[in-house]
Amino acid sequence: MNEFVRNASIDDFKRGYVWNSKNGEFICLICGEGIGNSDESKNSHIIEHGSQIERLLSLEKKYTGLTDIQKELLQMISNKYSDKEISVNLACTESTVRNMRFALRERARQARAFLAIMDLAEGERVVTYQPKLRNFPVKEEKRKALLPRFADLFEPNKEYTELEVKKIIKPIYEDDAIIRRYLVDYGYLIRNKDGSRYYKKSEEINMKDVSRKELINKYKEQEVEQGIIQIYNKETGYSFVDISKNLYKPFEASKFQLNLGIFKCKELQGDWRVYGENAFEFKVIEKLKPREGATDKENLSDLKELLKMWIESQGETLKLYSR
């Protein structure tokens, strides 16, 4: 039980269960029981432990680091209690409640940065010093025999982001991109059109039925979308616009930098501190299909020209942050 809780991801904690590939079933993070391998069995069990936040707050302090007072505070915050109502229940002043809220927010910000640091540090350590698979086989038959080992790491019919798939594969093999490609090509994982989500088929794949030619053609047909992105401040009406050479998750890096206070646009960074993330909208405002045969430099030039044309088309109504 301890092992499953300690190794659970943020999404696992929110759901309340993890996949145990060894036994082929889900494990409840609250009570440690095996809860089957179907959606019906896991959902009927997990609901017995209450809402998502109730389940998490029931975990021991060694897993959450929260005191009983902090748990009580978070429970009331989730139930939309006012500061005055919370102060009455906790027998303290409203200013104390505000300070406690602020302290928890600061802790959350620090935790995000710490998680990023640990991901980078441990990712580098795993890749550099502890590769468990040195080379991926060139011969097709050996690849077919090895791919199920990677496929078993994924839960059936569960959606994964690309980052989650990377984290699962990298401890076993350094080049996660080639493994992801083969898992999709050979039908172990399904990937949506924009490449943002993966999921594992529940049925077994018969490798002899896979048409290699069809798989290669399908892979070649996939295109990377590029275009123009906008970060819009709903409070002030100001916008930050920029080009994006890959519209797969175009705002993750920007949000990460803004939360760390290192975003390249200082005016936007200042408003982010003042108004918070909820005051901003993140939009893809234009898409541009790469020209066939164009170089990266030519595509970049096309994007810059598209950005210039879009800004001009908005006229005086567009208020831009200075770079």
C-alpha cells in the first residue's frame, strides 16, 4: 500500500486509485484494496470513500503533510465557506484565516516548482546512469517480442498525455519517442489526431494482422500544426501574441514560466502576479499549414509574416503588451 501511495501521480490521487500491472487490477489509494479491472468495479468502490477532496483529506499526514487544522480548513474552502464562517468554526480571527489561505497557496506554488525540479533531476539521473534497456532491437521480430513489455505499463482504456507517456517509458528506455511511435504503429496505443492524448486498447493485438505498409503511410500522414497564440488579460484587455511552431500544448511552457516569474514579457509577468492565472485566456488564434518542401527557416518566416498580418488586421482595438 505504501509503495502505491508514494508512487502515485497527481491524477492518480485525484481519481483515488492506481493500476497494478503485476496483478492486472486497480488498487484503491485510500484503503489499499484491489478493486477489479473494470470501470464499474472501480467506480462503485471509490464512491464509498466520498468526494475527491474527502478521499485525499482522509489520507494520513505522512502522505499529505497536512495538519488536522489545515485539513479542516481545506474542507471548508472546498465547501465555499466564507472567511467569517471559517473563523467561527476554527475559533480564530478572519485575518488568521486569510493568512492560512495565503500560506497554503504559497506552499502549492513551491510544490509546483519543486515537482518540476525533481522531474528534471530524476529524469536526468535515470537517462544518464540507469538505462535498463541499452538498445532497441533493429530486427522486427525482436521488436515485436519486446513491445508488450512497454504496453503492460499502461492501463487499458485510460487516457494519457504525451508527458505522462514519456514518464512511463523513460525509466526503461532513454529514447521514449521511438517507443511511443512503435506502440502506436503496432496498435498497442491509440493516439488522437493532434497527438495530445494516448490510450491503450483493452483487446490484444495480433501482430501478424498488422499491415506494415498501412502503418507507415498513416504515420507519414500526420502533420505538426503551427500558428499564432494569444494570452489575453480579461481584466485589462491587453494581449501577448506570438508564433508557435508546434500547437501541441502550446501554453504549457508559458504557464510554467509565468508561475516561476521568469516569463520573457515583463509587463505580462507583472499582471500575472497581480491578477492571477484565472484572469487570462489562452487562445490559438491562427493556424498555418507548413508549405510542402519548405525549410524550417522558411516556415518560421511564414509564421512571422502571419503574425504581422494578424496584428495589422486588428487595428487600434488590439492592445499589446510591449516585449
